[in-house]
Amino acid sequence: MERAGSDLGAIDEAVVFLGYFKDLRDPRQAGKVVYPLYEVLLLCLLAVLAGAETFVDIARFGEKKTELLRRFLPFRDGTPSHDHLGDIFATIDAEQFQRCFVDWVAALTGAPAEVIAIDGKTLRRSYQKKGAKAPIHMVSAFAARQRLVLGQVKVADKSNEIVAIPKLLALMAIEGAIVTIDAIGCQRAIAEQILDKKADYVLALKGNQGSLREDVELFAAEQKAKGFKDTKVSRHQTVDGDHGRIETRTYTAIHDVAWLKERHDWPGLQGVVMVDSAREIADKIERETRFYITSLAWLASQLGPVIRSHWAVENSLHWVMDMVFRDDECRIRTEHAPANFTTLKHMAHNLIRKAPGKDSLRLKRKTAAWDDDFLASLIAA
């Protein structure tokens, strides 16, 4: 990104996030640039924080909030039209934008994440009937405790998560973290990559690892029938209840896995976790058993919260992106624009999460729409 020294000298020190995007390449011809890329990024981020959901919304925000924008940058030529904004975001390199985002988040979080949940989400309205273009699928890494998006990678469809997950892991510094992934990420190469980056894994085990799943399930069933007297295990139970539902989860960590390592040569394998859940609703009881493999030699009482925290990505990210940022209603479709707009929304999500106060994310975003001082404070880090 070309930066004019005089313009950058006008940046308020609070807008530190722009520094992490200084190497983002501007795809436009240098001599034809009217609106500097760092001004476009600031405009778009502030607009999305204030509730903008389309480039038309962002353009209107720019027209109405020029005085606010000029608190931070010159905006000598005003702000771009929605068509111009769409063209810029369609041509910005999505992978480079995501790398800049990851660097910014690493600085934003400060302390390393403890549990990193990796999961995918389809942008349902990003499909195009003309040309039969499939909807875009984003794989995101979510810090369960901090409830912040750490990074994301675009893939063509859900089946390509196996390809996207290694790309996402390569972007991030995960040393000391525990990476949790659903069954699609239960791959030897992914487990090896996590270990190579000095992290640990807890991976859901389902049918895509046929013989491994079968061996684990058979061994667990046999030992359970014998009261686990022939193997070393630890156990932990939790009971949750709300809205007339009671759910009991029994975690059994199987620590004797030398036979399994020898048979399947799984990298770093230290344990298997069986989770038996019973969900009581009125007079009906639903039972389910799930299995996980892990590189951690931990007790069931330690592994249980890690497994539970993985689902924070559903409740604290995917649900929020749908209900607060209306992800599934977004119709942005052209080239890199859908992925880049998602990155922009993840930036806004993280900033609102970090804002002080006990108001909900939805209320904070509404406040940002009418309170310029509050909106400006969101990017003051």
C-alpha cells in the first residue's frame, strides 16, 4: 500500500490497526488512486461497526460521517461510491488481507489463546445462480476464552476444509495452545502440523477415520462392559439444565493407548476421550456417544472443558455473525469481495468484543450507529 507521509502524519495515534495493513497491496493503478487504501479501510471498518451490511450502506455512512472520519485521516476527496468500494474489495488479495488480519489480532489479544476452535461456516447468500457458482465457505479459528476471531481462510466448499485448515494453521502462532477441530480435521497431516507448531490437539473422531474409529469404539465398549478394570482411565461428569432440559455428560479419558499408537501410527497420540451424553426433555431421553483423540496426557476433568469449549465457535461466533452481523443475508458475491467483507466483519466483531461494558454485542453495535464518540472509541486501542 503506498502511503503519503503527510497523510499518515495526520493519523490519530489511536488508529493503530492501520499499521498492520501497511503492506497490503493496493490493486489499483497508482496514478489513478483518488481514495487512499488506508482511508477506504478505515471508512469500511467504522461503517460496519455502526451497522453497515452492504457497500451501499458504507457509502451512505461516508457521506453522513465525513466529519467523524476526518478526526483520523484527511479524506480530502470525500469518500468513494458504493460501486467504487465494491470494485476495490473485489480486487484486494483475500489471502494477503487475511494475513494482515492475523497479525493485527495477534497484537490485539496479547496473551496467547488457550483453546483455539477451528470450524467452517457457509455464507449462504454468496452463491450465484448464473454460472452455478457455489456459496463461499469460510474456515475460522476462534479463541474460545477471549471469544475473538484469530483468522480465517476461504474455501470453495465444505469438502475442502481439509485443504483450508493447514493454510489457516500456517498463518497463526499457536505455540502452547490446544487446537480443537471437528471430525473433518481429524487427519494425520493436520495433527502433525499442530505438533510441529508446538501446540496440542483434541480432534473429534467419526467415520472418516474408519478403522481407527472402529478400533476405539470396540475397545471402549468392551472396557465399559467390564467397568474399565483392564485399562487406566479417569472419569468426569457434568450436569446442565435450562428451559426444561437436563443434559448429563460423562467424560471417560482412556490413558492406555500404546496399542492404538502401534496399530495406527497416529502422531503424538496420548489419549482417547469418550463422551456419553444423555439429554432429558420431558419424558424423553436422547443418548449419544462421541469420541475424541488427543495429544494431551490429561485427566477427564481437564479434557471435558476443552471439548465443551469447542462449541463456543457455534454460539459465540457463527450465531453472532448471523444474528448481529446478518452473515447469511449478505449478498456480496464478486471475486474476492465476499471473503474480504467477512474479514472486515470479523475485525468489527473483535473490536466490539473488546469494548468495555456489559451491553450485548447487538446493543453495542446499535450504540455505535448513533454515538460518534463511542464509535471512535472502538478503534482506539
